[in-house]
Amino acid sequence: MFALVGTAPAQAQVTAFRQAVAESAAQDEELAAFYRGRDFAPVWAGDDSAALARRNALLTALSNAGAHGLPEQRYNAEDLVARLLAAKTPAEQGAMDVALSTAFLTYARDVQTGILTPSEVVPLIVREVSLRPRIPALQTFLQSNPDAFLRALPPRSPEYARLMREKLRMENLLAQGVYGPAVQASSLAPGDSGPDVVELRNRLIAMGHLGRTATQTYDATIQAGVQRFQRAMGLTDDGTAGSDTMKEINVPLDSRMQSVIVAMERERWVNSPRGGRHIWVNLTDFTATIVDNDRVTFSTRSVIGANDPARQSPEFSDVMEYMVINPSWYVPRSIVVNEYLPQLQSNANAVGHLDVTDRSGRVVPRGSVNARAYTARTFPFSMRQGPSERNALGLVKFMFPNKYNIYLHDTPSKSLFNRETRAFSHGCIRLNDPFDFAYALLAKQEANPEAFFQSRLKTGAESRVDLQEPVPVHIVYRTAFTDVTGAMQFRRDVYGRDAAIWEALAQTGVAVRAVQG
């Protein structure tokens, strides 16, 4: 298949082939330079075993793109095969060589680092995706086992493999239609019985949260199944199927599959080393964890930015360099002019726990500040809160300097950590157990991290402590992920970001599908 054939002299065929390659690659400067560098010799054409292996490996990978949650029609393997079979002249074969190289480059980038540009879909996903150079990938492919090279392109993380398995499992379930009808009752509780309980029982069994049982009563067995489901959804595991729990129970299977496919795309966006030790903040799960060599060694509840466009927490990765014990809070300009300036204009003594400071950082007496004389644009002062237990940052903050002014910190508002949904901050990440978080970080450099921390804390003075080994921080947003046992977890789309990503993926041709045959 796809050998150079024809009745014209061999040199004429080669010349026609090379001219077709040059013309077809002209619109892609990098690809054109690649072919020029090899004197327009074919990558895919020919009947030798190497060319045949490359073609078969690529076409197989393109045909299986849907397994990765990619749009199969974007690569159109069937059309490529048809064009290959129809390419008889050297000119047609030259054009096909470039078409296959283009398909390779597109697929390689898509399966490695995603098909979407995150910030174009959701502006607050400010993550910088590490795109691989295009042409070096093609050059390395030519020197590699084709099948092995293409299998190694997707993320190699255990999470990506688990998400792929879950996607396949759900496709089988979708083909069988085993979730069954939604539960009609708005809520159910232990002791209830009847058809609604049977629907709940059957749905829990289908979802894998309840073993086989014939009970028609909301007994201890069903209550335990509901609790397992609640834990898998990040809900309060009280064993009662209230309205929130019932809403999650009735989420259709195809919607859960969409979450998994979105998670696979997100996994491709972070397809680079995360650090042997790193901090993983999952906004939808309201948790911050320390991970050492793929094992969670510390976890704490968190409060994230409120569900307001101006206060949502952004998504990005950075490196934590130090912590500040007994920190001062330098109020962000947006909060000063949008929240506190109107209060000062009404009452000069408002927000009395904050100092008003000039451009040099000197405290300005409240009596000398006529807030009514300024607008949000012209207000020349800043505001600061000194170290104390009432400080908005609490008693410690963890710094990874970034242009978004986002960091992790303590808070005096402890009651918020008891909430199921914890989106209340101005964008920074508040920690429920900040001292223990600090101890875990300091354990790498202090023989007695707790004593070291407490000695600095008791002084009441602001103190910076550098981390001898800076720690990567990844602020992510996953509504579908696996837990330490590999079991699937789902969370609510608190900011609506995954819905936007799914819509963008669907526009490229990504679709939920059932296993065929």
C-alpha cells in the first residue's frame, strides 16, 4: 500500500513526489522546514516494512483517539485510509505524505497536552500548558518503534490511566442502560419503604455503592449504601437521602462520563513532572494536600474563593518558597477601593482594625484622611492589618509569589470549615489546619518542626521562614478524580468551569458514547 508507482521514469516520479510535498507543506513553516531538511524524502510513503509500520501505527492510534476522549473526526482515520488507497500518482502520494505528517503532529499535541487552550475557555484557568515542540516529536518518531512511541504520548500518570478505565467502564454501563430510572422522591430517610425506596436501592446497586439486596425498606443496609455514595460525592455522610443527596443520585450516567472526559483533558494540561513532593489544592473538593512520591502524606480542609467572577480562585501552578508566621495583611487594592473606601466615606472610623498607610508604608491618622474627596481611581492610600489572632490571614501564610496575589493561609473564621460547600474567600486558599500544614512542610528541615514554629509564633513578631527545598503548588479544579484506593470521586461544579470545558470539547466533536457491539 502507498508505494511509489507509475509508468514515468523513476527520476520523474521522485521529482513529482518532492514537488507535491513542498507545495503541500508550504502552509506550515515548521513542517516545510522539516521536509526541506530531509530533501523532501517521504516519511510514510513506500512499501518497505518501516514505512508500513509507521502508517499502521498512526492509523491505529487515530482510530482509537476516542478512547482518550478526543474527537475522532478531527483526525478522520477512515478518510485518510481512503485517500491512501486512492493515491496512485507520485503527486497524490506526496500530498498524502504531508497529510499523514500533519495528522501525526495534531494528534501528538492533542493527546499529550490537550485540544483546548484553557484560558480561552475559562479566563481564570491561567495555567501555562507545557506544549511539546512539534517537529522534534516527528523526528524522534522516525527513530523509534512506531507503536511504542505513540503509546507513550498520553500522560503517564496513574490518574490518567484510572480515568481511562473509568471511561471505558461507563461506556459499557451506558450500553447496558443499567443506571435505570431516576428516583422520583425528593428525599428519603431511614425507616421509609415502598416503590421510591426500591428505586433508590436499584440505583445504588447499579452505581456500585450497594450490594445485591431485595429489601424494600430504607434499612441499615441501604443507609450504609447512601453513606458510601455521599462520601464518593463529597457530601455529608449522614446516611439520609436528602434533597442534595438525591439530586446527585439522579445525575445521569452520561453527565458523569462528561466529567471524566473533562478530567482527562485537564490531566493533559498538567502533563509534566509535578514534583516528588508537591501541594495539590483541588478547588471543587475544598482540600489542600501534601503529596510525597505519589502518596498523600497530609490533607486539610480548605475554603476557596466565593462563586463570584471577581472572587473565584484561579487555577495555576507555582512554587512555594516560604511561610510567614504572624503575618501582616496588606489589603489588596481591589478590596480597599471596592469594599472599604465606601465604608470610610460614610464613617471615617470604619474598619478600625485596619491601618491606613501612605505610599511609604507609614500609618496615616484617620482624622487626616478625607475619604469623600477621592474616588476608587484616585484614593492614594493603602490599608494594612498588623499581626494578631484577629488578622484576616490568621497566624501563618504560605507564599508562592505570583501575579494573581494568591496564597494559602490561616484564618480566624474557623466555623466556615464545617460547611459542606466552602466557597467564601476573596480568592486565596484558607486552611483548616494551618499549623499542622506548617509542621509537615518544616519536617524536611527542622528536627522538631512544631517547637521551631511555636517559638517563632510566641514572639508575636512577623517572621519569614524560607523553605530550604521549595515545593511546587498546583491549584486544580477536578469534578472527577480517584481517591487513594483508586475509586472514583465526583464533586459539584462549583464555578461552572467544567460545564464550559465540556461545551468547548463538544464543539470540537468530543462525544459521550456507549461501547458498540
